[in-house]
Amino acid sequence: MIGRVTGTLAAKQPPQVLVDCNGIGYEIDVPMSTFYNLPALGEKVSLLTHLAIREDAHLLYGFGSEIERAAFRELLKVSGIGAKTALSVLSGLSVNDLAAAISAQEVGRIVKVPGIGKKTAERLLLELKGRPVFAGAISAVAGESSVSDDVRQALLALGYNEKEAGLAMQKLPADLPVSDAIRQALKLLSKG
């Protein structure tokens, strides 16, 4: 099947991108985490892909990293979760955040994702617990500094959503004290 697409980024219309590969344009649906990290139009892009074949369509989903694609595939295995819902989950939560929610069995974090109700969130948490993809991400989460956790919690308490907090935190230097990191994150968010 199609495992990766490399070409020129021809169009971006969330959640879909068009990648031109030597004259053939591939329409690829991507989670917002991948979408935010795409290069400018006309630039070269490479996406790992998952091809879903249905009776009425062949759909291509793209990801910026192997862990995102693996998480997407694990989400598809959960009963009641389709590709659009899986993309929605990965757009609303990073793989690390999802892994942390699974580890702590935090239903509240999952129901914040549009299209996910309490029962679906509970089933998702139950079925994904102990999966190797998320266990690897959980160990990465456990290694995160408490500074980034404090900054994230402060931004969430101030009314920013997970996506906004995550984007701001990606742009922060790693060695900042908590108060300076929060200040810089707020400046970044006020510009955006």
C-alpha cells in the first residue's frame, strides 16, 4: 500500500492537503498537529501515510511522524472510532497528551475533543490501556520536566486550549524558569 508520499505541497485546506508527486496530486487528510508543522506552499513535503479502502472511496491520511501514524492506527482498532474521529483525537491532543490521559484514565481530557462523548472516551481509554504505542509515549511523558507541566497547566487555567498551549510551549527555550516561560508563552499567544 501507500506508506509515504513525498512531493511538493500544492494546497492546504484544513484538514486536507494536496501533495503533487511528479504531476499526480494526492489529497491527504492530516491531523492539525501535522498541519501546523507543514512547510509553505511550493515547498517539498514528506508525509507517512495510511490508506483506508472503503466500498465507496479510497482515503489517504498523512502524518508528520511515525508515532502519530501508529497512534492513528491504534485508535482505528477501538470499536466505534472511525478515521475522522481518530483524526479529531490527534488534532485535539498530542500523542503524549493522549498517552498521559490513557495512563491516568482521564475521561475529562478525552471528552474535550469534538465528537467524543463520555461513553466513547471511556471505551477508548479502556481499549487503549497497555498498548505498546502509548506505553512508549508514556515513558517520554514521564521524562518531561515539571516546568513544562506547570506552564501547560497555567495556560490551561488561563483559558487557552491544549492546542494553543502546546504550540506556545514548542517555541519556548527548554531552560527557562516557570515564571519566565509563562510570561513568554503569553506573549507568543497574544501575537497569534
